[in-house]
Amino acid sequence: MSAAGEGRIAILISGRGSNMEAFLEACERGLLPARVCLVLSNRADAKGLASARQAGVETACIAHGDYPDRQAFDAALVLRLQQAQPDLVILAGFMRILTPVFITPFAGRLLNIHPSLLPKYPGLNTHQRALDAGDSEAGSTVHFVTPELDGGPPVLQARAPILPDDTADSLAARVITLEHEIYPLAALWFLQGRLTLNEQGAFLDGQKIPASGILYRPQDAVRHDAADSGQQRIG
């Protein structure tokens, strides 16, 4: 972090960047003591790039089609990100499978958000898969990024009930509002030095986070209690 205590966050997007906008808003409102130092996309037509530029944030595009393989593309991403010197790298709808070429240089300071209650439904089409399975709830999980796809240690998890008339679209719309709450919060914990990753897993305030992540409950946002089902409430 800078001498002024302001963290530097780089965000990778491939599309409209709604989670990116949640970060920009959290920084603007002073809820997150940081600034977004770079928004990077693999698509020049990503709508989020225009939103970031309008907010005065530096942007860049590195098109994956310009590189012969994933490793070469990832190396280009690393070089551009290192120029920005971020404290934390955020994947926000970045639709590329990353290799260790990218993950290793940012290990322990690379977060992703996945629209399911991990370890359920890694990969794509998560909401439809939850509906097809007859699940009673869905949600989203912030997790550290490791080489295993959507398999890094969970940090924070928000749940939403699945309603009888839900479609994949209606469920996604409800879950994404929770994403906009939990993702900046996890970033805040990291920038405060409370959230860490080591070989044993993810830790908050020196205590190992349960395998399913910390359970987010908005009404408990300023508390730090033991929660049901082996999870912890946020604090």
C-alpha cells in the first residue's frame, strides 16, 4: 500500500464490469481505502472499459487473440499489471482460464468471485445448474485464485433463496446484488492485512476460514460471531 495507506487495486474484466463499478463506488464513497489503478480487459469492446475511463481510471486492452497460446497471453497480462504495481488483483467477470504464468506472480493477492456456492458448480451456467438440481438456495463466493479452476480457498460466501418461479436470469439478477456487497468487503479485509493466504489455506484475523467460506449476513456486518453450519459471520 502507499505511504498514505491507500491500496492499489487492478481489475480484470471481459464485459460490462458491474463488479468493477461496485469497486469504483466503494472507493468513491470512502468505504474502501483504495483506488483502482488499472482496469484491464481482453476485449476492446468490453463495456466496462468505457465506464472505467469515464470514472477517470486508467484502462488497457490485451487481446487474447493476439497471442499464440494461453501462456504468452498470460505473460503479457503480468507485464502490464506489474507496471501498475497493484496491491491486489481482482478478477471481475474475466472470462479467460488463467495459467500459472499469471497466477504465480500474484499468488496470495489475487481474488475472484464465482456465482455459485462453491464447491458446488465450478465453471459456467451456474444458476441454471442450481435450478436443474432442485437446489433451495444459490449464491456467490469470493475466493483466492489458484491453478485449480474455481478451486482456490473460499473467503466469503453470500446466499440467496431460490424462489419457485425463478429462472436463471432472475436468479442471476438477485445474486449479483450480493456480489456487489461481498466482493469489496473481501478486498477491504485484504487491504487491512486481515485476510491472508498460505499453504494451509485462507485466514481472517489469524483464524483459518472454513472450507465453505465466511457466511455473509448483511445484518451482522459489524459483528464477528460464530455462525451456523460451521461458518463465521463477518466483522
